[in-house]
Amino acid sequence: MKNLYYLFTIALLSIFTGCSSHKEISFVNQWDTLRVLKNPHKGWYHHLLDNGIENYKIKNDSVFNSFPGMDHLYLRLAWSYLEPEEGKYDWHYIDEVVAKYVPKGYHISFRITSKETGSYPGSVGQESNGVQYATPYWVQKDGAKGTVAECWGKRSWVPKWDDPVYLEKLDHFCRVFAARYDGQPWISYVDIGSIGEWGEGHTAFSTKVPPTIGEVKANMDVFLKNLKKSQLVCTDDLLYYGKQDADVKTLFEYARVNGITLRDDSPLVDSYLKSNLDTWTVSHPQFYDPLYLEKPIIFESEHYDTVKKNGNWLGKNGDDKIYKYGYSGADIMRKAIETMHATYIGYHGYAEDWLSENPDLTKELANRCGYWYFPVRANFPSTFKYGENSLSFEWLNKGVAPAYTAYELVLRFESEKSENSFDLIPLNSGNKNWLPGISKKENYQTEVPAEARSGSYILKFMMVDQSGEIKRPILIGLKESLYDKNGFIKLGKVHLK
């Protein structure tokens, strides 16, 4: 009994005098869920070129540059703009955007289309005999088969999607495009846009003949053959439009095993509000639950002006209820993003209009899309020894998706004498396994080098992305005042001996 009493007393003294071998601190009271964290590999995107070369131009660069969480610019262009004559290319539509916005830190994504519903010169690059050509006119002249279809008073040429000449010319274009752009560090992704209206994989405004499973695979194969470095994306319509369930499953698996991820262009479209409100206008939610664990998902809203015109976006931040549906437009958008586990999100309109009318929602969703990390607690030695030491963090991902890039944890030992300060070799944080809404404890082993000076230090940490040419900090959801001038966060005082 005396021995037990002695051990109990020693344990209490350790707790109250801070002499325990490890320290544990909680971060929960220091969380900041309001400040927008500008982090890589996630965020908003802006349709800079859409339905041609005139829509959604940025009206005010200073406003755009203040857009919370803006990640990239989305360029959707008809093929006929870029190769007006066979083998003769005009890249200025792309290169001018790259030259202006990439140095400012923005990324770029692409969809090059073979069918548009608009007219020359605003929506397509060529016209002949009153027929509009998103696919260059010379492709038809060289023998590619196709159909002229009329919609909204305009006649457009629709390629036969698996015609050998069409596929040969598309293959050559993609090869040249890839040689110029594939794998550039500023590319977020490239859409497979060579089938259907606006590259969406359906033919609802032309022939109304669904592309066959063979046609879809043939077009996917052209992109897979030529673009081997950048992330490839296709719309969900490409997988399901006019197809039987077995074919849908086959195409989904074909895309998945080949590393192609998905985007959904249906959220907040009026017809989907009427038919798919139970899944928040996401037409095929079953696509995303397996896929989001592997690849980033892209959310594309209906055109913002159209959403408002249809009465589906009411009040500041879209917060007013749409009575016929019982939800606000903002609630439906939130739930669609959650359902899809979207990493990249688009409002599909003019940046200045969206931002002025939805300032709070913009900030909220900039954080919620993709990953959003919060440290719950940390446990670390009060005394570090030369050689291997262990510590742990518990992390919470408040976003709707995991990250798809591994980020490192850097530990800094900061001394009063700056020349004695040092960083340990970065640790794999384990962040790719942090799923949305789940706390995850990570145990880390780290080694203090023999040349480090013994003594007292302030232990700090930082998460970083070292996947690219430039090391970038990964901001986490703590009060800004906790970050030092170098972006590190204090854990506590430790000793090294």
C-alpha cells in the first residue's frame, strides 16, 4: 500500500509540475472556421471562355484578384479556333490568358470542343454556306462523315464520332496540343470535350442520337494516348446519355481504371431541380462515392444568370427559400457539392456579379470544397533525444473531399540563438488518408541529427506542399495570430539533450 501511495503521489506531481515525459495540447479553442484558406489543388474556378470567346470576360482585375479561393481559369474553346487550317495553329486565345494570369498564381483548365450550338465568330471559329463548324471545316472537306443539324435557328455540323478521318485529325491535334501544354505545372485538368453539345457528351440540341459505347471509348482513347501527364476529365453525360445501365457501368469503369475523373454540369439546372431534387440536382450521385476517394471531382453549376432568371436563386448569398422546392438555392448548391465531394467548384457567370451578390457564400464554399484541415491535438516529448523520437497529431478534415497530393509536416526547433535553430527532415503527414468529417490520429517518427546543439527550443510545425517546383505552405484552420512570420505554428517549449 505504501508503494502504491508513493507511485500515485509521483504521478500527481508529474501532472501538476509539468514533469511528464510528453506534453499534449488541444487546438480546438484556437480554430478559425471563417478565414478563407488559400490552398493549392482545390477551390473556385472561373469560366473565362465559355460558349465561345466573348462570354464571362473578367471586367475588373482588381476584383477578380480579391476573389476568395480562386484556383483556376476554365477555357472552353471550339477546335476550329485553334486549327483553322490543317497543321496551322492559332494558340493566342490560350497563350494570352496563360501569360496574364499564370504569373499571378492561377492555374488553367481546358475543354476543346467539336460541337457548339452558337454561331461564327463568337462561338465557333468557322462558317461555310451558313453552317457553323466547331470541328474545323477542313476536317469535313478531307472526308470525315457527319450531319448538319439545326437548333435555335442555327445550322451546325455534327461529326460522326467514330469516323476514321475525324479520329485521325483529332488524334493529330491532340498530339500537337499535348506537346505544347501537357504536364505544364499550371494545368489543373483537361476535359475530354470531343463529343456532344459543348463537349458535354450528349446530342440533345442536334441529332438526338446518343453516342455509342464504341464512339465514347474511341474518343477517350485519343486523349489517353496523347495526354499522359495532365489529369483527364469527362462529363458524366458522356457516360450515361441515352445508354443502358450495363453500358453506363462499363463506361464508368473504363474511365476510372484509366485515371479519368468526372465533372457534373447539371447542378441547379431547372429540369434537374424538378426531377432530381432528392439528390440535390446531381443526376448520378452513385458515380462519385467510389471515385472521390481516388480523383478530384469538378462541380459546374448552371449558368448563374439562368439560375436567377428561373427563380432558383433568391436573396443575398442565395439564402432565400425557393418555396416550390422548400430549400434555398444556396442550400441546394451546398448539398450538391457535398454529394459530389467536389474539389473544384464553378459558379458559371461573371466573377464580379457572383462575388458582389454572394460574398459570404463564396468564402464558405472556398473552404468547404476539397480538403480543409484542422489540428485537434498534438502530443510530443518535453525532452527530445538525439536519434529517433515519436510524436502524434490528431487531424480533422472539415472539407468535403480528401486531398490527392501528399503534403509534408515540417518540425522546427527554434532557439534564442538563431544560428542554433534547425528543421527536421519533412515527414509525410499522412494527409491523403484524411477523409471528410473524420478525425485521424497520425503517429510520426522523427530523428534529431547529431550535429544539433543541446538546450532549450520552441518546437513549431508547418504543413507544406513540395510536389511542384515551388514549396507552398498548406494553411490549416487556426487563428491567424498563431502563425509566425515564417508560417510556423508553436507547439511548446522542449529540451534537447
